[in-house]
Amino acid sequence: MKPWWEKPLEDLNDKEWEDLCDLCGQCCLNKLLDQDTHEVAYTRVVCDHINLKTCQCSVYPDRRDYRPDCIPVTIETVMTPGMMPTSCSYQLRLEGLPLPDWHPLITGDPLSAQKAGMGVDQIGVFQNQIDMDEIQDFIIDPPIN
């Protein structure tokens, strides 16, 4: 029998959707959208609410209260080109690809993304530590893959 995470994204219930997250924190990196080309550029600048030890949001249940511009990870977000890194579990499953060997559902370890070098803990700079007018100086290409 196939594991539940091999179901199509639209068939996942709320708990399964949340559990599919690989806990890398890359969705919390600030992104820049080129208004002309519509290309998305990732930066090393991370939301101030992320815990860089766990790569998880410290205010997750109430994140929209603290950050109204926080973009929820939905099927629509995953389907938007460039919004999720190619290593993202949601992106992989959308494309019918398997989860990576380092995924917490495979390893049983919630810190496996960080141990595999896929977490923002290695590169993240909090947005309150930089001049946001200089955010383009923090562009990374590609994002962590």
C-alpha cells in the first residue's frame, strides 16, 4: 500500500497537508518579483518570526495576525511558478515526484531538512537586521536545492 503522502495534493486533508511540509523554512524567505518578467528571485532574508534552529514559524497559528502579508502555502501558491523552491515537498508532489530521502516523513526526524543542508538555518538573515531598501543585495540563485 502506498503511503498517504503519495496521494494527489488535492486529496490531502488538513493534517496531511501540514504534515507534508518538509520543515525547511524556505517558504519564509523574502522573495522579489520582477514586475516586467514576473520572475521570482529568492533572498537570504527570512521572516523575523522563524526559529532558525527548527526552521519553523514561532507564531504559526497566528502568523497572519503578526504578518498580514504572509502568503499561505496552498495548492494555488504551489502552482504559481517560482513561489516554492524546486526542493519543496509540495512542489515535488504536485509534479508527481517522490519525497526526498531527507524528508521528515521518511526519516522520522523533524530536523532532517537542516541536517541535509536544506534548511534556512544555514543562510537566513532576519529582515529586522537589514535595511530592506537593500534587500536586492541578498538575492540567492538558486534557492537552496
